[in-house]
Amino acid sequence: MTIRNNEERFGARQKHSDPPPPQVENIQPEPTEEAPPPPMSFSTPTEFVDLPSKGLSYGADHPLHGKDSIEIRFMTARDEDILTSKSLLKKGVAIDRLLQNILVDKKINIDQLLIGDKNALVVAARITGYGADYDTKIMCPGCGDSATNSFDLETCKLIEGKVPEGVDKTANGTFIAVTPRTKVQVELRLLLGADEKRLAKLVANKKKHKQPESTLTDQLRLAIASVNGNSDSNIINLFMSTLTAHEARYLRDIYTQLAPNVEMKQDFMCNTCSFEQEMEVPFTSDFFWPKR
């Protein structure tokens, strides 16, 4: 079988032409729904609060070891709910709950803060929530007249604490002092927030059972870690029962110098009798519950 050439079959040679260009359809994009705007984002401002202790009195395992400041966020409306919670107020833990809530680093426990550092947080929290102007009623020591006085919390000073002459600091962060007359070696430690709670419970229990107050003695007892190297609580209680008023005052004065804190003293002048005196800023209900 012979395969014929197509040119011979059709009697003429077909002319070849370039194929027409492809037709491009003008496709319009289908209308789509407009994308919703991104959700609004809000953040609460924060600030760093200088610590009176500068972190020097915390152990190596403490989150604030060697740190001179702590970050807190500003008080919010939800934090204010904590301060007005009847159950928290009844238990006496509203302020501690507030402070714990505004800490940025949640590894930090309020109970494990030195009392002086905790006081610095209290002042800073009040300033972020209600401002630095603190108005509260004061009774004049001169004439007894009661009037509202304004204190500026921004002027409160930090006291770093110092080791008095004759007192030795131990590797554990405690301090050894020797009583001037009886020559007893007393080891003192700086009190924490947990100790402050314990002291408050002691005061409440004595009031409940109508026992005389002994706040200064109880505070000193809590600050004593050992007596002549013995840390047994019975020995410490026995020492306290025989401690003279002179030596008790000596130990309290030493502790005051050792403890970092916030100085809450400001000038006061009575508008009635012009009596002037530097006084401790009182901690009243107006501090965290100011009148509107």
C-alpha cells in the first residue's frame, strides 16, 4: 500500500498561516466582603519602683536578688474592685491582694518581700491609682483641732538602711549585735511581709481576748533569729522575758537603722494655732479609699 502525499491528493499545496492570537477574556474579580478591621488592643502602663533594699538583702534564690527596682502596672478599675471587696476587707488581705495583682513578675511573692520594699509598693500603687496628693484629717498636737491636711507622696524618701558600728553582717544576711550590759549575742533578721501578717494576727488575738498590747515587744521577738547562737523559740522567749527596757530599746534602734524603708515624714502646720511639726504621714482609710 502506497501512502499518498496530501498535497497530491488535494491537487494544490495548502498555505499555512499563523494561528490567531488567543482571546483573553476580561474577567472581573468577584466582589468580596470588606475585611473587618483588626480588633483594638489596649495595654495598661507600667513603671519601675525603686526598692529601698536595692535587692541586697535577698538570698540568691529570690527573684529580686541584686535588683534595685520592681515593675508594677498601674492600678485599674478591676484592682479598685479588690479594695472594695467586703470579704477581702474583712479578712484584712485587700491591700496584699492588690499588690500581688499589680506585680508584673508573678514569681515574686508579696509575703516574701521585705517590709520596707512592700511599703514602697504601697506608696507607688496609691500614686498610680489616685495620684500623689493624699488628703486626710489630722488632729493638731498643739490645739487638738481636727482639719484636713494634704501630703505629697512623691516627696517620700527611700532609706536604704545601714549596718551600725559594732554590728556584724553574716553570710546568711542576718546581723549580730551584742547587748551593752548583759553582753548577750543577738542575731537579728529583717522582717518580711509574712511577718507583718503574723504580727497583725497577734495584735488581733490580744485584742479579742482583752490582753494588753505589746506590739513593740512582739515585733522585736519576730526579728530575733537566735540568742547566743541558739535559735530555739523557747530560748528566745525566755530571753525576751528578762530583757531590760534599756537593752530592748538598744536592739530596736539597731533594727531601725538596719531595715530599708520608706520615710513617711512631712511637715505639718495647723491652720488654727500655727503649730508646726514634722510628723509621720498617717495611714488612714483615705489612703486607698479617698473621698470622691
